[in-house]
Amino acid sequence: MHLTKYFLYSVSATAMLSLPAGTFSLVQAAGQKAKTVPLPITVSAYTKRPQENNKSVVEGRRIYDNACTYCHGMSGKGDGPVAFYLGRTSAPRPRDLTSGTFKFRSTASGELPMDEDIFRTITRGVTGYMPGFSSLSTSDRWKLVYYVKSLFPDFKDAAPETTRIIGKPVPPSATSIRKGYRIYQQFKCGECHGSGGRGNGDKAPDLKDDWNLPLPPRDLTRPDSFKSGSEPADLYRTIMTGFDGSAMPAYADYFEDGDDDAWHLINYIRSLSE
Amino acid sequence: MEHSNKKQGRESINNNIWRKRLPHGAYALLAIMFFSIFSVVNVKDAEAVPAFARKYVVVCNACHTRQPRLNPYGQRFMENGYQLPGTADGGRREKHLLGDQANGVSLDDVSNYLAVRLRADIQKANYRSQTGAMRELNVDRDAAEIVVPGTINLFFAGTAARDISFFFEAEYDSQDPAESTLAFERSVLMFDNLGGYQLSSVKLGVFDPSSFFSFPTHRQQLNPVKAIAESNEFPPTIARIPLLPLAFASRMFGLTTGPSKLRTSTTAGGDAFTTTEDGFAIMPLEPYLFNAPYQKGISVYGRPFGNSFLYQLGIAQNKTAEAAPKTRWDQYVMLRYDMQGEYSNFQVSGFYYTAGKAAMPTINMNGTLRYAKNAVDWIRYGVGTRWQYKAWDVYGTVIRDKIDAPDFSGLSAMMGGNSSWETKSSGISIEADYLLNDKWMLGARYDSMNAGGLLRGNTAAPDWNRDMAQDASFIALLAKYYPAPNIGLYARYHHNLESSAKLPTAVNTDNDEHPLSNLASLLSLGVDMAF
């Protein structure tokens, strides 16, 4: 099984790397060749991570009350006064943070997200629906992560996942794109996303999320609308881990050639908007 | 206040100039064409979104129930100086850093500052009769009209730096030679989060004082329908009253912004004529004082005790209504309490506004204007509430006004010395909007006003002013269709609930209807879009 969760391998190791702001390099596990993948989280995000304790959770609650309750509700159930306008008749509805179901993860489908996943979502937002809160201080965003975790008790017992490293990206090429196209056909991505990737597949009108709200598949020719980001690393995470609570499954267990298949598919998807 | 009153007069005249007449019956065909065109427009995504949605890459509904109404998040975004609630992101969000972090400057793309709003109407008014004022202002009794969107509103809003924000609304009338200049109706600088997050913010410039009130003057689903009137004479010539929340209206008859100075001139042909130098009628249905669309002033507001309680203190600069106008500083305070629940938000607010020497009681005695000895003080106060629950958005306000009793001592009874005045007035406006689904919204509004001001100028005989102060009440129905979140196609209908009332007979040889009762109904089909 090529379950890939491409986040941190070692906070301490990466913090020592000298990187330009806005990127993050991952070092593969010992004995393997180092590979790098751009990630939209700065090194300082990790170095400035505060302690997770009652005090930081209380602080996180204060920040949540000021910034998040309008959509996610006072108790985090996704029932704030604005939630109805955002997700009344179609997804996404603001996340019920007490449910334990999170879409944007680098962990396997069904698992809780890593702290860094929540941090990333808070920082970047969800394209079209949730503004990013990068203007909150790094420390405040981490406190917010801790508070969000406190809303679902299972986070207490969750052991941090050992981060897997993304395989080496396959450079875009005609050959890779052709392979990606075949994978797109093989896994019937077009049934939802359409044969041309425009989100108009035969099943598209019937897709619903776990809350029974219509959830149209993304138009893959419009990367600016990708909820979890349009960078190759974002696509890799989305394809491999899926979106829990939606019709988008995780493909990490299904690719015969593992990472390479994923990268071919990514190259094909990116070619649709070029 | 004079500022807004004069502007109202200008707008009314402009509106009169640029209404285009349609042949009788053509409005129905146009209406069908109008909706047919838009019904075939298949807009799946909001391709064009206003500046803040562009900047933060979020849908319109993040801040609006439906444009232009703000939801609680949009309200807090506005309070926070166009920064995300809980943050002070004005210094860097989506901006380009030019230079280094320490000494550089962060600048936003212009597209993140600029937004445009356009509205266009096809209006069909139904009058009980064609009054003299309508003839004077060339308004037919049963004509349908296209209100040309010749006036374009441009909005420039955003953050110059962290906790320093601005809002400019520029109006340009491309078709009126007299007004073809760029003018800022509202221009505001804001200094936010002084002393700590939400503790206090300062707004400075020309703005709507009621923007934080539970029923703000702006951002109505039923946009105000402008008057067709001229207010630079007394009494004002009103061919068609405006349609707006009557709670906001001045509701006082017989008041001007100051004594008029009539100047007699002579034409080249030797004919004498008079012009009015100063002193405008305060239109009885003009949004006023706290609810004026724009007032020059300073406002301080904040939430020092958490998210529930909002305070606002302000002063507005105007001129007194005296013969020698002086600067007057109106003062106001507004308090609001917010309560959030499951899919709901409830708020209640109250305000108190005081304006010293704000109006000059005036009587027109058969063409001769008579003024009170002193300008009168004006107090306005009211409460408003708003309740949003899922698809419902219900809001209402009750506003009361009080002026000092005018002093006409020294005038003879025939000259109005024994005129009778009502020093109090009140108005109520209640609106309920319901979202059927993402595409359709229904709304209804009830307005009522209990008029005050001049009841009768000369109790000894019929005169120009008798029975001018009429009550009014309207009900309005609205259906709005959104092919995209930023484009609203609407049909609205206003029905006058008041029975027929006549103008005073002394000068009303045509037995004209009172303007408040003459407009029996108005049907309007239009589009309201922002991008």
C-alpha cells in the first residue's frame, strides 16, 4: 500500500533548512534520497508553534469567538448564522468541527487530520468559501488549531502519524500527460468530472455529500476554484487522501505504480487548464 | 443636513430629466423582453464579484444574506475596517510587498479596491390624478418609464495599512450637464482597533451615521425609489413622493433649512423675476438626521465588552437654519446588542440624535413666506431590531422625532401668527425577507408615518398650508431572482394604504390629490448588480 501523507517528516530537521518564505522542503526518511515538495506553510509556522495546553486552548477559544463563530457556530457544529447562507442547498456547508470528519487532510481517509492540516486550512482557507487567516499570528493560528481539536475528544487519543514523503514528482511531459489521461479513464474520473474535466460527468448532478447536500465535482479546467489548492502538492494530497464526507474517494491504495501514477494524473489535470 | 437636503433636490431634478417615456402599453412588452433575456442567461458561476469577494476569494454570501444586505459576518467585516473579523489584516493581506519587510510598503491591486453597482428600472406608477405638480414637472399619470442608469456608482474601499481603511463612493452622472463632475457622496477614513481589538475605532468623513443600526439606511433589498420633486421652493413641488422606509423620513411638514432670501432680477427683455438664494424645503419624506444618507462628521465605535455589545458615538457637522447660518454640531449615540444562536442572529439597537437649531418653521401665506422667530431644535430617537434565522431576515424600526414649538408671535392671525403645529412625529418600518432557495427571495415591507409639523398656517381661513401634514402608509412586495449571486432581477410593487386626501382648496383650483395619497401604486421591474 502506498499510503502517502506528505507532511512533516521532522519538524526539527526542516526548521533548520534555509528556505524562501512560502515554501517548505521535506526530507525523505533515512536511507532514501531527499525529495522536495513545495508546501504553502512557512518554516516559521513550525518554529513558532506554542505549547498545546489548557491555556493555549482557552486562547484559541477567544480567537475562535472573534473570527470563526459566524460560520462554524458557537459550539463548532457548523451552525453559525452565516452557515445557512453558505451551505443551504449545496455543499460545502461550514464544517461541523465536533463530528471528527475533516475534508482536507494528509492522512488516510477516515483518519483525523494532522495538526498541520488544520493549520494549513486555517491559513489558506477554502477557496470560494472560507477566507484564509494568514494574517493571524502564527502562534494564534496554532492556538486555534488546539481549540478546534478540543471540540472533538478523539483528538486527545490520536497518535501523531509518521509522515510519509511524497514520491519524486514526475516532470510534465507529453508521455506523462498521456499516461495521466489513461489513468483518468481507468479510474473513471470522467464519470464525475466529465470527459473533458469540466465537472459535467454523468454522475455529477447526483453527487451529494454526507449531509445530503448536492456537491458538484470540480471543474478541473478551473484550478482557481480548487478548494484545497491547485499546486501539485495540493492535487497530490487530494487525489491520494480524498475528501472525507464527500464523493471524492482516496486513491492511495489503488494506483499500481503508486506515486508515479498520481503524478501522471496530476500532470494530466494541470494540462487541462493550460 | 443642508448638504443632504440640497442634494436631494438635485437628485430629484436629475431624475426628472432623465426618465424616458415609453409609448402607452409598451412597458408590458418591455417587461416580458427583460425577463426573457435574463431567463436564458445561464450563469453558473459568479464570474464578476465585488472587490472584497475578489480579494478574499469567497462567495458573496460570506458577507451578504443577499446583496446588498449584510449578514453578521459582513457587518463585523465592515466594523473591523474591511478586515477579516478577529484579525487586523489590512497591512498585508493579498498585497504586494515593495521593498523589505521593515521599510517597504504593501500595496493592493486596484481591482481589490474597486467595485461597481448598477441599477436599472422599468417603473409603472399609478396615480389617482395628474396634479398641478405633475404637470409642472412633466409627469404623466399613466406612463411607464425606463429609469436610465446614467448615474454610476463606483466604490473604492479597502485598507491602506493595518487598521487604516477607507471607503469612497463616487457618483458620476454622465448625462446631466449640470452635474457632470465626479462627486464623492460618501468618503470615509477609518482608524480601527485603537487601544486594542474592538476597543474603539474612529470613522471620519462623510458617511451614513446609521450604518451600524439594526435597520441601516443603506443596503436595502427595496432600494429607495427617488422622488420627482423640486425642493428649492416652499412648499416643495412634489410630483411623486419617494418610496423608502418611512421611519427614516423627516415626517415634518412646514420646515425649511433656513429663511429664503428672494432676489429680484431682471431679464434682458426687462421682465422681473425672483430667485431663491438659500433655504430649501425639508422634504417630508427625505431620510434625515441619523438616517441621512450622508453626513459629514466623526464617529467612534467599538465593542469593549466582547462581541455582544456595540457602542457608537458621533458628531455631525451641519449648518443651523438661522438667517445667518452657523456651524452646528449634531450629536448622537447608538447602542446595539447582538446575540448569536443556532443558525440565527438577533440584535436590538437604539439611538438618540440631537440637532440644535436644525430647522426653520415656515409658512407660505399666499405666496409670501413667513418664518418663525427662531430656528427649532430637533431630536430624533428610535429603536431597531433584526432577527435572522435560517432563510428569514426580519428587521424593523420605530423612530420618533420632536421639534420645539415654533414661535410666530408678532405675526397677525392672517399672517399665520396663530398657526397650529404638531411638534412630534413617528414612523415605523418593518421588512421581512425570505429566501425560498439560492435563486429566489421574497420580501415584504410595511411603512407607516404619523406626520408632524405644520397642521394649519392660518386658522382663520383656508390657506396654502392647511392639512398639509398627512399621515402615510405603504406596503411593498418584492420578488427577486438571482441568476448569479451578484445579479438580482426583481419585481416590486408598492401599494398606498392611505385613502384619498386633497390639497388645501385655497390654492388648489384643480382639486388636486395630496402627494402622499396621489401615488396609488408603483410596479417596478429592474436589475441590481454589483461587480
